[in-house]
Amino acid sequence: MKKIIHTITIVVLAVSTSLAQELKLEEAINIALTNNHNIVSAKQQELANEQTIHRGAVGYLPKIDASGSLSYSDNISDQEFGGNSFPDIKGAEAVSGSASAKVTASYMIFNGFARSRSYAKLKEGGKLSVLQTKISIEGTLLQVVNSYYDVVRKTEQKDLIEQSISISKDRLKRVETNYEFGNGSKINVLNARVDFNNDSSSYINADLALRQAKHQLNYLLGRSIETVFTVSKEMEVPIAETLNVYKEKAKNNNTSVILTEVQLSMAEIDKKLSKSNFMPTISSQINYGYSGTANEVGVIQKSTSIGYTASVSLSWNLFDGFKRKKALEQAKILLDMNGTKRAQAVLNVEMELQNYY
């Protein structure tokens, strides 16, 4: 009965393995680009950051506001007038009300080029967001590749141990047969049995390690952890090019280097923005509105007005306790610091490239 159950188990495992889909590395990468939650989240964050990059965010477009108010009062009023032109009012019940409505448009005409520089910084921030997404994708794909090769390695280990079990099992049978016919010792049988048990234990551990490795790869691919698959053991190794070719590719494509270049550009813009604070600001405003009041008591019992009002104003901060000066000095230091970081990033990439090559 045990032999029948064992045979059925082997058949079921063989059938499930034959039905498992073979997953190639390129397919795993494509699945991860579509399904991996970190990659999807990074792309969504990039789209959200894109919504902040527009001309209206830095004041290129006018600002339009609408406002209105209504008021009502009912009270007892006493009024005394100078001279004899109007009689005094004592204890008169008075109802009064007022209403107003206004539309105001304001626009910054000039603010020391801060508007254009802020917009340039926003666009550089957009580039930074794209690079951060790229870094997240590259890091995740690196995990996918490592996990895929880990599955390949543990598949090979399991196959090797399975072969070792077959050898140790045949050895155990031979030793037991020799012992039964008096051609061997009990110690040989025990040693062969220990070796067979060790190989069996190693096989169980290898099988568990392989399952865990496949679970990890399924997790990185953003699909069901229990998805059954096999991996391709055949892969093409690219032909290594000269070191100078890789140096040129790293210079143009390495995300860390490009990231420091964008940060350096943003630091340069911050320096220019600090200089903008030393210049005057010119703003304009125009509004169109209505206002009206009504009183049952008083000389003027009703008043209304409707029309336009326009104004242009200039402001110039001549002294602010050296705040602008210190901010400019700090911006210069940060610019130098980002230049140092860029040089360090270039040197680090060159070192890693030499090591990997």
C-alpha cells in the first residue's frame, strides 16, 4: 500500500511539474514592470508630482477672487445733529441693511525674476521625480534578477542532491545485500544508512529553500505567491565590450550621476532665487464691485455705488537684518556642496565600473 501511495505521489509531482509554465528572465522583468507594487506606486507618485508643474503655480497667471456680504440690523436709535438744520431723533426704531459684491483680479508684474526661476526649479523638480522613479524601478528589477538567479541556483542544488540521493540509495541497497549474504559488516550498513538519511534531509531542506525562493520571486512579480512555475537554466551571456565603452554608457545613463547633475542645477537656481530677493516687486490689482446701504434713521437713508477700481503698487525691502545676504551665502555653499557630491558620484561609479569589469 505504501509503495502505491509513493508511486501516486511521484506521478502527481511529475504531472504538476510538467504543467508548470517556464518563466524566462525577460518575461519576469516585463511582469515586474507591470505588476510590482513598488514600481506601480513609484509611477503613480511621478504622475502626482507632474500635477504640480504648471505656470499658474509660480504666478504666471492672474488671481481672481469673488466676495460678497449681507448685513441686517434692527435697533433703537438716538441721534443729535449740530445746528438747527435737522431735528434730533430720540428712541426711534431703525432698520438698516447693507450689501456688497466684488470681483478682484490681481497680477504680479515683476518680482525680481523669481517667477521664471521658480518655474525653472519646478521643471527640474519634475526631472528629479522621473529619476527617483527610475531609481526605484532599477532597484526593484535588480531584486527580480537576483531572485530569478537564486531560483535557478536552488533548482540546480535540488537536482544535484536528488542525484546524490539516488547514488546513496543504491549504495545502501548494495551494502544491505552484501550484509545479508555475509560479505559486509553492520558498520558499513549503518554508515550507508546515515549517508542516505543525510542526503534525504538535505533534499527536504533544498526543496523548502526552492519553494521559498519561488515565493519571493512571485512576490516581486506582484502575483499570487502560490503561482507554479519553472525557470529556464539556459541563458545567453553577453560579450564584454571594452572598458571605455562602459565608461561612456555610465557617463550618459547612470542614474546616480544624472541625479547629482539635476540637484546641482536646482542648487544653481536656488542661488539665483536668493538674488531675486534683493530686487523690487511690482504688483497690480483691479476690481469691479457693488455696495449699498439703507437706513431708516439719519440724513442719508440710502447709498449705493458700483464701478471699477485699479491700482499698481511697488515694494522694495531695503534692509531685513541681513537675512537675504545670509540666505544668498548659504545658497552658494549648498551649490558648492552639490558640486562636490556630483564629483563623488562620478568617482564612485567609475570605481564600481572598474571592479565589476
